[in-house]
Amino acid sequence: MIALSLTEIAGLVGGQPHDIPDPDLKVTGPVVIDSREVRPGSLFAALPGERVDGHDFARGAVEAGATAVLAARPVGTPDAPVPAIVVPDVIAAMGVLARAVVERLGATVVALTGSAGKTSTKDLIAQLLQRRGPTVWTPGSLNNEIGLPLTAMSADEATQHLVLEMGARGKGHIRYLTDLTPPRIGLVLNVGTAHIGEFGGREQIAEAKGELVEALPAAEEGGVAVLNADDPFVRAMASRTKARTVLFGEAEDADVRAGNVRLADGGRPAFTLHTPTGCSEVTMRLYGEHHVSNALAAAAVAHELGMSVDEIAVALSEAGQLSRWRMEVTERSDGVTVVNDAYNANPESMRAALRALVAMGAVTPGRRTWAVLGPMAELGEESLAEHDAVGRLAVRLNVSKLVAVGGQEAAWLDMGAKNEGSWGEESVHVSDVRAAVDLLRSELRPGDVVLVKASRSVGLERLAQALLDGEGEVAGPWA
């Protein structure tokens, strides 16, 4: 973080210093919410949790090297003082502090949102922009009112690009995040059905996602809205911004578009990248045709920040997956390939993952494909129809076997597959992770490709890990 004294921090967040021996002491390390991540010079933000209260770890954080604690109450005693800045709301104070840091950076802030592909696209953008200068980006999917300030505050004076993923579970969420870290470039990937049960419909999702482009500065002030030309909900957001609009996609009128899209080398996408300054060939290391759209979005951002089309093409061709459990491909010693895409799932990402699975299986004639799928959360009244549709798609794509893992939603996946017909015993419903692991261990054979995917709350990554660990036990209970 930019070095700030405790006096400066207290003034910025409206906090009261407690037990601070030297108000000129500076926070020179990162702001952290886990005392195990404290480094010398850190500021420890004490957050209340579902099971633990961060205030209980305040003393240990300071003993580990934290300069002070950002807390909702004093955390020391007369006999054992703990330096702290006490504020009414720690999360709100983190946001205020993040805003102050960003204002002092001078870095270009790039923000992105969308129903699917945010994290993979953010990882691509980060890998491209790193080639132009020091870049800080959201780790994993820490894209809410806690994770976003933590990322922003990890930047320092050398940072040239700050790439921030922004999530939303309701109206006003993205507006709040853009108030904390005002972006100059805003990217909207798509409007799908993720969290549709919370929003109420795609129109409401589009309304919430569009808050990002509304927050951008005007075109004459450098504001740029990067919008998906292939998604009508996103394309329509051009009317909601004063920023200059750049379109990406496969549409003919897209400023940054893909031509000659194909899958090569076991499901890796290849295409011709077209930009306003020329074209170049891209062959990605990532799996699945859905990454073409992600790559175009990243290319559009990088092009706006001065990268040439050849630089972009090389960077996209060399980019890997930075975040775990997103089409994470591992080949076992016996030739079984496990595709761990269990970080999250929605109808759009399920369909993309199934198509990638089939493409990987098509490399070798007779190679079997397994789709081990769990529930998709937060679909509301659309849940039955969406799970049924995914099960049917697995049949239409000729996936060798579907293993639906879990309760009612998994039963709907299995029902969809069987109602589509022509499969017989190729679809099976099992109650939990252990049952799925037992089934797979008994039936997998060399050369098989296994996709593991479900919403994050299901924890299906444990199943993928169990397959990679051989005969080891499955960690943790089914939830």
C-alpha cells in the first residue's frame, strides 16, 4: 500500500486513535483481514465473521508485525495496549481508505463485470497489461465490498494498472464499488442468468451491470466503455454512458473481433484477432471456445492502453489460467484427464464447459467423456428448467456419461438427460461426493476425460481433488 501514517489514516476514515504510541508511524505493508497474512508494516482490519471475530486476533496481528488494527472497538487493555484506529464500521472504513489510495495512485483503473467469465477475463487482462508495466489485479473472485478495497489498497506508487473485478447481487452494488475505485475503462462481458433468483430477471441484471458504464468519465475525459457486441443487453448499455464506446465480439461491426474461430489441439480456441490497427493470429492455451469472447474483451482493453495487435496476440497465446478451479486441466499418470471447473456454475458456464469437454474428447477416437455436475445456485423459479436444460444438452452433445451429484437440483439434471431420450444408463444420480468418487474410481479407464463443475457452495472441487489423489479420503462433509 502507499505509505500512510496512522494519523493520516485516522483522519481519512474518521477514526479515533487508541493506544498508538507514535501517530507518525506508517502503514507500509498490505491491509489484511486474516492475521495469518500479516507482514511487517501491515494494517489488520478486524472483521466480524460467521464463526470468528477478527477483534479476537488483533493482539496476535500486532505481535506478528502489524503497525495497528482497524477496529470497531478498542482491542487493548491498560496493561496490554494494542494500537488501533476505532471506526463505527470497519468495512465502510476500508472502502474510504481504498478510495484515498486510488486517488493518490495515478494508475489506470480498469473495472469489469458480467454474469460469466469475469475472473478468467480479469486474469487475461492482467497478463496482457503486465507486459506494459506494473499491474495489480483482483486475486481469485474477491470482487465485493471487502475484496475490492483489499485489492485496491495492495497497489503502490509503482502501479500503472489496477484491474478490478466487480460482482453484484443486487441493484446499487456496482455503483457502490465504482464509488470506491472510480474506473477510467469499464468492461461489461455479458448479461446471463447467474443470480437470476436474486435479481428477478435478465432485465434487472442488465440494469445492475450497467451501473459500471454509468460511472465512467465522459469521452473527452478519457472514459472508455468496452461492451460485448454479441450480447444485446450489453450492446444497449452504450446509451447509458458518456464514455467512448468500444465494441468487441464476433459481430461484423465490432471494433475488436474474431474471425475464423476454431478449436485446435484438444479444445484450445484459435482465431484471427482483428483490431482497428491490424490483425494477428491467436492460439490460446486455455480450453473452451467461450474463451474467445473473454480474449476479445481483454484485447479491447489492452488495445485501448496502447498495446499493438501483435503484442496482444502473443500475450493471449501465452496466457494461462491464474485462478484455481476454472477449467484446470490435469492428466493423471494413468491417462485419465481431470478438468476441475468447480469454482462456480451458472447455465451459461455449464453449457460452455460441456462443449469444451466434448472438444477435448474428440481429439482421440473412442475417448470417453464424463460430465460430473452438481447444482447451480441462485436460479430461483428458473432452477428446474435450467437444470433440466443442462441435462438435455449433455445428451445432445453426446457426452459419454453424466453423473449428477447432490439433491433435488442434481435430480433435475438427471431427469433432463433421461427425458431427452436415447441414453438409458448413461446418466446416473448420486447423493453425494463420496458416492460419486466411488463410482468414478470403479469405472474410469485410461484416456477418459472428466469434467467436474457445480456452484461454489457445493464444494465439488473436493471430488476433483479426490480423483487426483488416488485412493485418498474425500476431505470434509457433503454440503
